[in-house]
Amino acid sequence: MSTACQSLDRLDLKILQTLQGQGRMTNKELADHVNLSPSACHQRLQRLIDAQWLEGFMGRVNIERLCAPVQCIATISLATHAPDAFRFLEKRVQAIPEALEAFTVSGGCDFIVRFACTHMTRYMALTNHLIQDCPEISNIVTHVIMKHSKTFSGYPINELLTQNKF
């Protein structure tokens, strides 16, 4: 088990793993699932929340039923790698509601941002504003998402904590 998880035991990990897949269950259902009494389960859950092992609960909206957004992944490259340029772009992206996720990365670009917009014209307006606001941007490459092939449904906790020997 990794150093970061030394304060978690197998029941804590089972609670985390269970809640990733079924976050809407009652405390009684969770307690039954992990073989604890409801009060002991509640205490553990509260400790996990207080220690920030859990970062919140939210429902996953089926956006395709609600509307038909244009979803894009943009790779953004900066002309300079000065820390201020990174921070400036990060703040600009954080202020865009349609920017769903953003990652600072290594490799052929500096940022990867996932967008969901009402129309392609809205996406184009957002990226044009980013380019105008952030002159350090040297390139934006857009990948339009045609089909969502796999949805994030939680981290594979067991696999990530198992030490593979190669």
C-alpha cells in the first residue's frame, strides 16, 4: 500500500470504492455493503469527508437528454513557459463555465481543456477570447468529440494500490 494510504484501512478503501459507483446510497445501505454497523460506518464516512479523502458528491447529468452540446477537447500550447503565463491561462480557463476540465500537461502541448458549448460558434468565440486575453498562446488544436466511448465512473482503487511487479 502506498505511503499516502497508510492512514486508510481496508474498510475505508471499501467505503471509498463503493461510494464512487453508488454515491446515492443511504448510510444503512453503505454499512450493509461494507459489513459495519450504521453508526460505525457513519463515523468512518465523516472522518473520510473531514480528512478530504472524499471531495464531494454530485449527480451525473445525462447532458444528451437535456440538450445537444458541442463537446471539444482543446490542446493549447504557450509560446513561453514562464510560470506567470501558466497561471494567467489557468485563471482565464477557470472563469469559463463551458470549460469542464483542464489539465496542465507535458508533451506536445501545455494544456488540455474539455469544453461543452451550445454551438460551435460559441466555442469559437471562447477560444478567440482566450487568444486575445492570453497573447502567450501560440497554438490551439481543437478535437470535436464525436462519441463518448467511456465515461469516468471512478478510479480503479484496487488496481492503483496493488503494486505490480514487472
